Amino acid sequence: MVTSVSILGSTGSIGRQSLDVISRMPIRISALTAGSNVARMAEQCRQFRPDLAVMATEEAAMELRSVIADLPTKVTWGEEGLIEAATMESADCVITAVVGMLGLKPTLAAIRAGKRIGLANKETLVCAGELVMAEAEKYGTEIVPVDSEHSAIFQCLMGVGHKREVRRLILTCSGGPFFGMDREQLRSVTKADALKHPNWKMGAKITIDCATLMNKGLEVIEAMRLYRLPLEQVDVVIHRQSIVHSFVECVDGAVMAQMGTPDMRLPIQLALTYPERTACPVDRLDLTKCGNLSFCEPDMEAFPCLALARQCAQKGGTACSVMNGANEAAVALFLEDKIGFYDIYDLVKGAVDVVPFIPDPTLEQILEADRLAREYVFRHSVN
């Protein structure tokens, strides 16, 4: 079990649930980081007394500093602050719960500092997975996934002797709020509709990604990178009940599943206690009451973002970083009611087609591809 943690993105959904888990454990908080929610960060600082608190902007940091002036917590801001939080000597684990490409540089910094990574920022592996995994191998850094699906695979693989014994990873997907709808029906859905996830309570960005199935596409790429498997060995099935969190199929035909109630606190806690397990305050799964479990193939025509993600995964290079950057920008516009539901796919596909492709990119080229993708989306969005 780790003894001290830095949480990047502590005021978001994963960050708050991480603190809920930690509040019941003998683990101290070294650093907390947030965007602009000064009030929530101040509450967290008073409860957990971190050594460092980081806000996105200087203005927010100055406001926080005045609110918690009676605490010994150091307050800073920006990317440099994030990296400081990720590399604090007192922390032996960093939970990366920030959304988007913002998490890439601090995650790399934490890896190089030898911290265990509780990975909840999927964009890190989507955009720069080869670089990140190479650095983790170089520095002997543990990456323990916090996403429910990847944690499920991680747990199933504990029972597999060697990677050669794995035939497929099968990621489960709830299907989001629009399961069963066709393209014509989906043209008129609204932001409010898309934010009504049937099973999970999450942040707005990931909830929209679940509605388009882009989130599952990102998870396919993340699984490829994290478990070093080709695209052909990573599949997706729709599982509406969110009871089976993912499967591992072995070459001999055995299929292992990790099951449980839909509660992110279990994978968060495992990232902190691995390789041990301890009691966790989640509802227990009662198999006599959870009803029938159903599985079906995803509708790639109605939800083309999943197919696009697989195409980018196959292409490699900067294709995934372009897709991810364009998606982040398009989802932000959708959440501002500036574009429609299918405009997300159209803008992301356009960026993937137009932004120059680099087959073996450096970190700087990955970041530039991300910038160009966002620029494309804002330039071509519907006003």
C-alpha cells in the first residue's frame, strides 16, 4: 500500500472519489491540483492538509491563497505547479485524474520521478502511449489503471501467467444514453440528453464521450498501449447493466470477467493498495438481484466515433493525438451548445483527414498535432 499521494484533478469526479477512499485509509495527501473551483479546493485543503495546492491560473491561486491563509499549504498554479505536484518527494503515488492532454507532461514527470501512477487520464496513453510506456519501462514505474474497464482487465490478468496466453481483451460498454437509436434519431439529441448516462456519474466531457462511444474508442487505444497488444486483440461489447466491467479471453477458451456494482471507488482503491486488497465501502454485488446480463455488438454506423478511433489506432503515429485533440475541442463546443451531436464526429474526422500525419512522432510533434487539431475544429465549427 502506498503511504502518500498527489491527486491531479482533485475537485473532479475521480478526484473527489479518490479523496473519499483515502479518507478511510492511513494515507496522507502530499498535493492536490484543480482547475478553477476555489471553494471546493479550499474545503479539500482544510480536510486533508496537503503540502501543496495547485490551481490552473494565477488568479485562482491568489484567491485560494487568501482563503486558506491560515494553513501551511503552499499554493501555486499552472503547468509548472502540476509538474511540481506530480514529482513531490513526499508522494509515492500520483493519481492522474485531470481531463485531456493537460495530464501528459505531469504524468511523464511523475514516471521519471519513480512514482506509482494511478492512471485515470486516458488521453496520456491515447496520444503518447508508446513514449509513456517506454519511459515507464525505463524508470521501472508501476502504472495501475483507475478506469473501471482497464482496472477490470488488470485484475483479470492477475490470473494469467504470460501475455502469450491472452487471446483477446474485451472491453464492456454501457452503450450510453442513446443505445438503440439510429442516425436519424440521433441528429436531434441535445446536450441535456447526452449528459444522462444510464449507470455512471461522471464529468461532463467523459459523459459526452460515452454518448458518442468515443470514450470506448479511446479505451481501445489505451488498452493496446497499456497491455502491449495489437488492435486485433482488443474488442468491445455493449453491456447495458455495467456489472461486468471487462473480460480477458485466454487462448485455451477460458474467459475471465471482473464483476461488481458500478462504483469507481473500487478501482481507485486497488490502485493504492495493489498487490493487496482491503475492505472497500462499495455496495456488494448480489447476483440474485442484478437481473439478466446482456451483451451485443456496438452499432458502428450510428456511432461512428468508435470506428474512427479504431482506424486511428491502426494508423498509429500522430493520428490518435489529432483525433483526441479534435474530440476535446468539439466536445467543448457541444457542451456550449455551439454544435450538434454529429458535428462532433464530422469535425474530428475532418481534423484526422487534414492535419499532417507523422508516423513516429516526438513529444513536441505530438503536442503540435494536438494544437493543429484543435485549431481545425474551432476554425470549421458551426457558429
